[in-house]
Amino acid sequence: MTRPREVKVALLGATGAVGQRYINMLPRHPYLHLEALMGGESAGKKYGEAVHWLFPDPIDPEMAGTVVKRAKPESAKGCDIVFSALPSEVAAEVETKFAEAGFTVVSEASAHRMDADVPLMIPEINAEHLALLESQKRKRGWKGAIATTPNCTGTGLSMVLKPLIDQFGAKRAIVTTMQALSGAGFPGVPSLSIQENVIPYIKNEEEKVAAEAKKILGTLSNGVIKPSPIAMGISCNRVAVIDGHMETLYADLSQEVTPRAAEKSLETFRGEPQRLKLPTAPDHPIIVRKEDDRPQPRLDRLAGSVPGMSVVVGRVRNGIDGRSIQLTLLSHNTIRGAAGTAILTAELMESEGYLGT
Amino acid sequence: MTRPREVKVALLGATGAVGQRYINMLPRHPYLHLEALMGGESAGKKYGEAVHWLFPDPIDPEMAGTVVKRAKPESAKGCDIVFSALPSEVAAEVETKFAEAGFTVVSEASAHRMDADVPLMIPEINAEHLALLESQKRKRGWKGAIATTPNCTGTGLSMVLKPLIDQFGAKRAIVTTMQALSGAGFPGVPSLSIQENVIPYIKNEEEKVAAEAKKILGTLSNGVIKPSPIAMGISCNRVAVIDGHMETLYADLSQEVTPRAAEKSLETFRGEPQRLKLPTAPDHPIIVRKEDDRPQPRLDRLAGSVPGMSVVVGRVRNGIDGRSIQLTLLSHNTIRGAAGTAILTAELMESEGYLGT
Amino acid sequence: MTRPREVKVALLGATGAVGQRYINMLPRHPYLHLEALMGGESAGKKYGEAVHWLFPDPIDPEMAGTVVKRAKPESAKGCDIVFSALPSEVAAEVETKFAEAGFTVVSEASAHRMDADVPLMIPEINAEHLALLESQKRKRGWKGAIATTPNCTGTGLSMVLKPLIDQFGAKRAIVTTMQALSGAGFPGVPSLSIQENVIPYIKNEEEKVAAEAKKILGTLSNGVIKPSPIAMGISCNRVAVIDGHMETLYADLSQEVTPRAAEKSLETFRGEPQRLKLPTAPDHPIIVRKEDDRPQPRLDRLAGSVPGMSVVVGRVRNGIDGRSIQLTLLSHNTIRGAAGTAILTAELMESEGYLGT
Amino acid sequence: MTRPREVKVALLGATGAVGQRYINMLPRHPYLHLEALMGGESAGKKYGEAVHWLFPDPIDPEMAGTVVKRAKPESAKGCDIVFSALPSEVAAEVETKFAEAGFTVVSEASAHRMDADVPLMIPEINAEHLALLESQKRKRGWKGAIATTPNCTGTGLSMVLKPLIDQFGAKRAIVTTMQALSGAGFPGVPSLSIQENVIPYIKNEEEKVAAEAKKILGTLSNGVIKPSPIAMGISCNRVAVIDGHMETLYADLSQEVTPRAAEKSLETFRGEPQRLKLPTAPDHPIIVRKEDDRPQPRLDRLAGSVPGMSVVVGRVRNGIDGRSIQLTLLSHNTIRGAAGTAILTAELMESEGYLGT
């Protein structure tokens, strides 16, 4: 951590399922300090009274007593960064207003993710994409800017693909997901729909995962991101698990590889956050388990030095031939797949001087 | 149905989870009549007292009052066919004894499935493989013979691959399964292991599914089965669902195909059991659902004209390109994937004269 | 069944979770014939397209093609009876309109249940309460009338209390429920709330169960129902089960009783529907299981001659002394606890001449 | 904490589900130091290799590398106390051998719980019962002694009854439990038995809970425990939840009480461990929640200053009249209901000088 000054934080969508994870994580943060909570219907109420709190851990008492403000730039006055946990329907307009007003917004919403001049960040993979922020400001004439983080399902997948592409030339990925209930927010999936069942469909998810992964894994040159050429076939399923997205990956590679070499590539993978020792960066972005029957959501979703920030991989083995790898991966969908990556992005921005003086 | 004579049936392993499904299905059968129940520790007791019955439907009263016999050939005297629902560890030896003693055995156990002279039957796919029984008898010097049915996971998959291979030249299949608890028998999976969890591993399952599918889909020539050349990459997972194995399939084909053409190929698929109008043959071996979010285990596992005997397919769409197809399939693991296919095999054998006068 | 004329039926709230059960049950009924489906937002659409169908069994094709009408008396023209599966908020007003317009309404909604002149029917218990309908018409100046059926939780409980009161003078009942998800309708309970959890509260449920049971078990004299003096203490819980409300009952009695005598009292209990052999009347309104570990929702909720219409009781034993009985009961909440009892009430009304010519 | 000397600990039954909780809790303990792990079939292996570890948290590395010893007194040489997490079948004999050999045994097994001279400890309730240890030694001629802790279900219940008895004269308790899967150990309840189900029976549990509670709540005079006269009616159920036993309690009292007074009595309850500030003693043995819908197992089982050691109570209300109280309570069955109370008992013994110099 380079500059431990206090960074003032505002949060859009504070009472939603996604927003709650920030309230759960940030009070323990060494320098990000939540100053303003903003919401829609909850505006004017104390956070602790407005929220349908989803976690076993109690709400931080200071947060519980904070009055939620209306979602407008004046509410965030004095803040260095605005996290957006808004639903995508409203995110497009509201986030734009904050950026116009001079705020740096880090958004989990899908609204701006695929905009050509908006970085879609997983700091371990594409720290250099932050450079888009400058051209974005110029082009849009904004004083502020918007950075985004990806869909929960694509996050763990992209992290695993990164070293496989770099080291073995992964060129095709066939993926099947078994996704947790919290990925659908609250109230989300009705219990009558998922009890004693699996649902083989999540609206728009497969398209999002593929498109976003190609952008995240793409290369920046001349201010433009050239998407990764990797081809993807994705099948998304919902299973009755609270947290933790499981995914099977079958990857075709450009060269022969042993499972051992693939495991080594995955477990030695490090990114800019590890080099910078950012507070929310796990020691091991990818943890490799050697047992036959891991990862498992209930046992492994909070593994690692920063709980929920590591992707856990297991069952690494060849596919049909030596030029293919099969594995199972698990990623905590509301930490690494949402608030955690957004917080890590903010830390990276602060560390690299994107958050102003 | 060609010959409605009464066929006398004996059952090995009657009290186990697999055996119970026969007791659940056979009392309603038009001509297969259960005459002898055989077991291990349960021998000497009334079936209704010896069994830990797993179904909501009550045990057929006649069966409940039947005394379980010891698992030896004399116990099946006078029977035309012996179903084996034995655990694989004991199946190898016991089934051999019955075949030596002159019985035709139809076994769900894995013990003999991969023997070169033993047919591995899904009657819709490979009715002609029954011809192996004659050479088996000659070669082994047995008066009886053994036929087998496949692993529960491979059954639905093979049925879906058959028309895709025949019509579009499917050459590679990447499969991820989400398998039901009943596939592990009783007591099977501990609740503490699967509650709020997914287990990404089922011992030996992936190897079995691949090898068996290649045999089932193979061609018989000169008394030898030449395995299908299809290449398979399989990832097996256990989920918290009682019955019904879900599987995603990504298939590479030899030619361009539209989802519509693939759906038509699947839903018009018929086999020998449909032509012979066998009593346990469903009108549609494969049912295609057009909704986005089907099949689902709880809603679709008993679909079709013979509940549990149809494979339900949905989400048919191209993969990375027009030479690939993705879909989701659901197959009832203890009906189509076990007792149902064995009963259908017995019906085919009776219809084609394999069960003697 | 005394008069097998066809009775024409209209249904209010046809697409809701409660209404669907009628569409599931009535097409097989010997003389109740669904003529008109009515709904709110679904009006104008074909039923099969408007409904989010919750059952594995497919929708009856005739029903699926029926166009849903608006919820007003003209839509039910020519019908002999109107079932109401409306949410309670709208039931009060809409049902009144239908009764004013001359229709006999049988309602599952709570709106009118506790009105002094409205019978609250469980036909096995209080067939004679139907006599209230005449005074209701007189008093209200209606051509039609409203009969109601109780809350799902109170139905099974009241049926078990009836013989215990009559034979042993049950005077106090301490009850704890473990209620199924379908009792909350659809979408109802969010999966994130109930997964790996128990919820110890169901809004207004405890009050309703106690008040309704006292009315159901009350005696009619001089046109007024005198509530049963039984005292009740009730704790309602939600558990992760789709269908089937479990309840433990601890009853203080006026006299000594053995478990055997209590079991006999329960299993020999019969009511007017059994004497009249009404089509939806189960042979045994109460089934007594002797095993230690029954009833269980998944195994027993559809027990009996009319699936879902029998209450299943087990674990009958004394409490602290011989003047108390403890037991566990299970009742299918959307059949016996909802549509089934309403249909049985309609059959009773038809049989006793309440449905006009 | 009076004497922070290091206390050397041995553990019987280290690899079982109960034993694992000690390995999970003790490495963080300020002065109890695990010196010897003992097991049956696991003897001779490293703990990390012998155990089927059930928790998400990894095994303490030192413990994982410790070689499991045979379950005999020599293996515990030098230890000040022996925790027994043995199955009851073997506990009777093995624990006796350790006590004869001079060890102080604190056992979770039921074998010796009801022996007249063996204390059955919940330190908040009956710290003074430890005095039985002296007479036990004299009477049995042992150098060591056995203390026990109660069944998991009775622990939370007894803690709630204690202040209700002391302050309001609770004289009858009607209890229904909804118990977690971990209470049955591992492999324990088969998933096929509990998925989409409730099981209304746990063998011997109801008898144990009643008898043990009367002993725990009893008074010691002249070296003999006089059981509490409270009368109990208990119905035990298993539900699909991993940890946390829920119970509804209906208590008849000797005097009028308001819910508010009952809540105050519960939340101000303190015992000897709180006065002694023992390390595993929670600040509040009983936490009272005021919301309608609490406690809930998933949200509240780890509440309090020592996670899992507080009983959480909610829904406090009158029963049929002002001389009765109804409430719902939740207690973590493998912490407060097992290892946690045993550890707290050891701390009490150390603090009061029962563990020798």
C-alpha cells in the first residue's frame, strides 16, 4: 500500500443485496472510509432501519445509524470515489450524472461495462486498462469518469483463463456454471422455483460472460481495447447454494500441457495488486486444490488470505488430448465477483494516482 | 407388444435402492411377473419388513408379504429372466453363477458392462447388440447369458448423442453433469456433505460414462462391437436434488446445423422399442422443450407417456459456430438410467425371442 | 354421490398459486365442470400463456386454451358455483359483488372467514354449519351467499382435534408448526431467506389458526355459532419443504386416555362426506401411522384414497401424564388445506341442495 | 480468568464430528493446550490425514501434523484433563479406565451423564454440582473423576428454563425442536432422507432431554442432586439445516408474567462463568431478539461475544394466559451444545482448583 491517506467513499444503492456487501466489508478497510450512503426509497431513513440485512454478522453500528441520502451528486460532496451498486436499469443515467459532476465512479452495474472507453476491471488481469479513464474524460468532456467491474460469473473465469492464455495459448473455452442464489439479488429466486431443483437458465448471463471476458482479457493499444480472440461456449445454471459460483472449464490450448504445468501456472499467477500489496489483494489470486473433490462452495468460498477474494481451482486434468485442460473453479460471487473486485479497483486507482490529490 | 405371455421374473438385490425401483414399477407391468425376490442380509424376512422403503407410494402388498430368498440359482427356479440390482462388488461372481445355471440375467451392475461379449443395452440405440448373447453363450460355455444396462449418467447422454451422430456427425462431446442424490444409492451421500453445497466429483463416474457411451454407440460387425470414435470430456458433479440427472452438452459436429434442425432430429428420434410398441417404451424417447428455462429436474423428470423413460432436452442452440450444438438434457436416473432401461431390455429380449419358449 | 348432474364452476384468481391447484384437480372431477376462469392482469390471455405454472403435471389442454375473463359477475354467467382463490386484499369486495349478483361463492380467502353469518367449512367436522347460508342471505339481502374454508394450517389441526374433543374432552392445545413453502404462494418466500434456515414466524398465522379452529369446532344453535372453548397456544415456523404442513400437538384432555385409544379415535373418525361418499372425500380423513418416524412431508403428503385429502398422524403418545396426548400431524396445505376442502365443500353443498335446482 | 497457567489437554475421539470441534476451537484457547489426540482406527496416522474434516476453516497446521495415539491412559501421560468426544457405546468403558488411571475426564458422551455421582454440567446453571466429583472419587475409589456435559438439545433449553424457573416458577415445559443435521454426527443423516423433508423423530432424544434437564436444573444437597420438579413434554424433529437447534417452548408458570419481564429475566441472566470471566464464557449467556422473525439458525447461530456460546431467544409472548410464556430459542448444537460447554466446564474446573496443582 503506497499512500495510506484516508479516501472518502460514497455508495450508491446501499440497501440492495450488492450494496450490503460494501457495508459488510468497508468498515474494516484501512483507508477507504464510507462517508455517504445513498438510496432510493430508503433515502431519509437510518440505514439500519431501511435495509433488509442479509448477513449473519451484525451491521456496523456506525453504518446502522447513518441516514441514507438521495442518489444525487450533492449527497457525495467531498468524496473521492463513488461505488455504484445500483440496478442496471437506473445505473446508466445516475452514474453518468455523478461522472459529469466530477466524481470517479466504480460501478458493478452492467450499464457501462461494454462502452468502448470504459475500463472493465479485474486488477490482477488488466491494471493497465485504467488508462482508458483519461481518454474517456476527454472524449466525454466529463470532469469525472466511470470504471466498471464485471459480472460475477465472468470474474472467476477470466482470472483462470488469464494464465492459461498467456502461458499455453488457450483459444477456446467451454464452460458450464452452477451459480449461487445471491447472484440474483434479493428477493431474487423464489424458493418454490429452486427447492429440489436446478434451473438451467439465467437471463442474458451467457452473452454477458462471453463478451465481458473477451474485453477484460483484451489488450490496450492506442487507447483502444482489442478483445481477446478466445472463443467461448457457456451454459449457466442456478443451484440451491447461497454463495459461491462453481464452474467447469474445458479449454482447448495451442500447445501440449500437463495438468501439473497448468496447476503451476495457475497457482503462481500474480497481478499488479499483489505487487502493490493492495489491502484487498489476496496473496494467491488462484488457489489450487489437489484433492479429487474440491473446490466445494460451502467449504472453499471464503478460502485465502482475504476471504472470498481468491478463486479456488481443482480437478485440473487433461481433456480429450494433451492440448486441452479441464478443471473446476469456484469464485465468491458477491466478494470477488462484486464488491471485492470493485474495492480492489479503487485501491489500484488510489495507488496509481487516479483519485486526485 | 408381440407376445403377451406371462414372463416370470426374479430379482437380485431386491431391497437396495436400485432394487426397490423394480418393486415400484413391475407390479403394474402387463406381462413381467415378479416371482422371486433375492437378497443378502434380508433373506428369510418378508420384503416389507426387510426393506428401508424410499418411495412415497406404498409397497405393493403382495410384494411386501413376499419372503426374500437367498441369492442363489435355486431361488429363481422356473423364472425366465433375472434382473440384477446387485452392488458391483458382488455382481461379478453372483451374476456369473446365475448365467452358468442357465438364467438370462439383465444387470444394472458395472461388473460385466465392458466385457467384449456382453451387450450394453439401450434398446432405442442398439437393439442389434443383443446378438452378442449367442456368441457369449458359445464362448463361455454357459446355458444362460448376461446382458447389461449402462451407468445412469451415460444413458440420457447416449440417447441424445445417437441422433446427433447419425444425422450431423457429432465427433466430440464436452459434458458437465449435475447429478441427483439417488444416483449414489442409500444411505449414499451424507446430508452434511451436500447441504448448501455442490460436490464436483463422483468416483470413477467420468471414466465409466465415456467408455460406456462409446460401446453403446458402437457398431456390431462380425460379432464384435467397434466402439464409436466420438471423443468425450466429462465433468461430473453432485447437487442437492433427489432424482433426475441434468447434463449440459457441447457437441462439435462434422457439418453445419441449425438449432431447429437439431431439435427436429432429437424429437423425431425413434428406436426398436417404439416400433415394437414395447410396454415400457415412451412414445418420444426424447422430448424437446422450447422454453428458455427447461428442462428442470423437479418439473420434467417424470415427463412423457411412460413417466421417467423420456429424456427431456432444452436450450438447443449453436455453440461457437454453426458446426457445434449446445443443449441441456435431463434423464431420470433411477428409471431411464436404471430399472426402466433394464425392463425395456427384457421386453425387447422377450419380443425378439431371447427368453426361450 | 347423490346427484351426478353436471355442476358448472367459475374460478376467481385462476392464475395464482392457490388457483392453479383447482386447474390441477378439477379436470378429473366427475361432475364439477370448470366453465369460467377469471383473473386480474391475466384477463384476455389464454390461461396457458398467462400462468406461471407450478406443477410437474402439464396443464389440462382444454384449460390451457381457455381465455381468462375479467373478475366480474357477468363472466360467471350460467355457473352454479364460484370458487374464490383471490388474495385476501381484494377478496372482500369482489366476493361480495358475486354474492350480491346471486352466486354461491366458496372462498379460500380469509376476508369473510370470521363473519358471524359465514360458515367456515371443513365438511368432515361441521357440515351442519352450512345452515348459516340461509340466514346470511336473509340478513344481507343477497341472492347469493358466501361460504369459506379455513387457513391451510388450521385445517389439519382442526380435523385432529375434532375426535379428541368429542371423545376425550381436549381442552387445551399447544401446537408448533413446520410449514411448507407453497403456503406462502408464489413468488412467496425468497430462496435466500429459507435456504439452510428455519423462519420462526408467519405473519398473522398464529392468530388466524386459533380463531378459526374455535369457530370450525364450534356448535351451531339458534343460527349462531358458539365457538369451541378449547384454548390454544400456537407457534408457526417455515421450513424448506415444498408441500405439506407438519405440526406437533400437545393436548390436555378432560380424562385419562391411552395412546391406543387416541389412535383408535383418530383412525375411525368419519364425517358427513364419508357417509355421503362424496367424490373428493377420502376413505379415512385421518390416517394413523404406527412407525416411530412418520409422518414425513415428502413421503406422506399424498397418502390416502384421495391424494392429499387425508391428514396423516403419527407418534401418538401420552404427554406429561395420562390426561394428555402428544402427536405429530401432516396435512397437504394446498390440497386438504386449500382447494381440496373447497371442492369437498362444494360437493357437500350440491349433495345437500344448496346449489339450486 | 484466575490462573493463566498452561493446562495440558488430551482428546478422546479426535477425528469424529464431535472431536473435530475441539480441534477447531482449542488452538485459539489462551491456556488449554492440546497435547494428545487419541482415536481408534486413526491411531498411528497424522491427524490431517486420518480425519474427514468437516469445517471450512482449515485444520490448525500443528494439529494436522500431530500423530493420533491409541485411546489408552498412557497416551495422555502428563495431561491435566481429558476431553471425551467418544461415541456413547465405547465411552462407558474407556472413560472409566482414564478416571481409574487418575485423569479428570470431561465427557460429552451420554454414558455416565445420569450416574448419581457424576455432575452434568452447564457452568452458567450448576457450577456447584462440581462438588460431586469429590464424593465420586471417594465412592468409586478412583484417583481421577468424570464430569459430563448434556445432550445438545437440552443445553439451550435448560439455559432458558433456569431464569424462568428461578424468577417465575416455571413448572411445565412443552417443547418442540427443529434440530440440525450436525447433531447426528457424520455421516449421520442420509441426504435422501432429509432432502425436501422433515423427520419427526430422533431416537432416544426426547427421553434424554427431559431427564437431563431435570438433573441439570436440580439442587445439590448433602452430596445428592435432587432433580428439578419441572414437567416436560418434548417432540424432536430433524430439519435440513447444518448447524443450530431451534426449539419452541411453551412454559406454564407459577405466577403472572409479562413478556417484557420474561425478556428482562432472560437477558440479564448471568452465571458463574460470567462472574469468573472465563475465556469461553459469553458476555450474555442468553441474547434476546425483539424482531418478529428471529432467531433464525443461519443468521443467529454464531451470535454473541463468543461465537456459538450464547443461546438466542425471540418471539417472547404470553401463552393462553398471563401465567404462561411462549418463545423460540436457538442454540449452536456443536458449540454451546457440545465442545463449547465442555471447554467452559474445564475452565470452571481449572478456576476452582479441580485440575490439581
